Amino acid sequence: MMTTPSATRRITLCQVQELLTVLRQNVRFASHQGGPASPIISKLTSLLSLVRSTSDAEFGSISRLDLVAPFLDVVKSEETSADGTGAALTALATLLDFGVISEAFPQAQEAMSELVDAVTTARFELTDPRFDEVVKMQIIEVLQSSVCGSSGHLLGDESVWDSVQTCFVNRNQVVHSWTLCHRAERGLFMIVRAVFARFAVLVAEQEEGGDGKQEVGEEAEQEADQGKAGIAALPPPVPITRSARASSQAPGCYGLPCAVKIFNFLCSQLLREAVRTDTAA
């Protein structure tokens, strides 16, 4: 959803204000007279002042990485309650939906990469299981908006793969409710569909790359040989902990290797299910 510069600035302003309001209801982040403010509150307050003092025309020149960083600090903080983390996730989803983070703005790729990295490794203080599951559903929703939205093509291979893994893990957690499992399954479906909807573009980009085409072809042949070798050659089960993105990886558009990796993963899960069914029979 594309909006005017004036609207994007006001949307951002509202999201910062709403998040500050929610966080200040927690005693950890409440203002204490004479005491130092929380670093998270300080960064959000600075962002609020920056957005307020910036004109609509100047707002587009603000680095999108600097814009989302205070929200990501809340998502990554283990001291934040489920309410605070949920409010930060809601704000990020809103920024994505209204095109505040798009390739037209500075450091949009870096912002998208850091956003997915923070959301897939989100940490928050566990309170009530019902509220905690709501936050996990919001995590799935933000990942779906990131990959399937208008800025999804800015994500790198590792970011998309982490999104797939996060949805898959939440789908298969036996302690999760049916509602959360269903939402994670739906998110996984939408992300995979978005990746393969760009398949023709990915193939064309790979063919233009030349050397990359041969590398992907060799990888596909190796995976085909593994499939012929039988179930014993399947990759190990997906670990519960999410894979961490290497800090040295530069953000960029995901390509055909990501689609091949996802396809191989889905095939391996189908084979495991077939073995489980045959054993049960």
C-alpha cells in the first residue's frame, strides 16, 4: 500500500507514540524522577523528536535502518513484556503495510534484513500463555508481511530462509494451540507461494549471472542424487533454535538458491511424512 510522504510521516509518528505509551505502563520503563531513562525509551523519544521536527519532504531522506532500529530494540529485549513486544510488532507491520520501508528510501535493504533478523530471534518476558501466543502470531504476521509485501524482494536468501524456518517450527510445536499452529501454517504457505511466484524472475536473474547458474545446477544435481539414495540421505530434522544470520552477510535480493533450498526442504518433509505413514500402516 503506497501512501503520500505526509501520510507516511504521520503514520510513523503515531506508531512511535503508541509504543511509548504501552512501554511506559510497565514499571521497568516508567519515568522515575531524577533517575536515568531506559535506553529503549531514550531511543524512541529521540526518534519521536526527529520525526516531529522533520518536514514531509525531508522525511524520505531519513535512513530506514535508523527509523526501525528503536522498534527492533524492543523486539529483541528480553526485559520487554508481551504487551510491549506485541506493540512493537504491530508498529513494524503497520510500517510495512503502508510502504514506509521501501526501496525508494535510504538503507531500505539493510532495514528489511535487520527487521527479519530481529523478529525471527524475538525475545520477551513470558507471562500468560494466552498473551504469549498472541505475540507469536504477530511474529508470523510480520514475517509474512516482510516477504509477501512490496519490499519482500529486498530481502536476502538467509532472511527468507529464516522466515520459512520460524513458521515451520511454530507450526510443529506440540505445546502450541491449534489456532497458533494454523496461523503459522498459513504464514508458511503464503511465504512459499510468494517466493515461487517470482520463480520466472529468479531463473532469469540466475541465467544473467552466468557462473551462478552452474553453481545452482550442481547443487540441484547433488540434491537429486540424495533423493535417489533414499530416506537415509535426507537432511537432519529442522532444529528448534532458529539459524542466526552471519553478521558479515550483506543484505540483498534473494535468488534462485533460496527457492531451491526451500523446495528441497519441502520435499524432504514429504518423504518423512510418507515414511511415517508407511510405518504406521
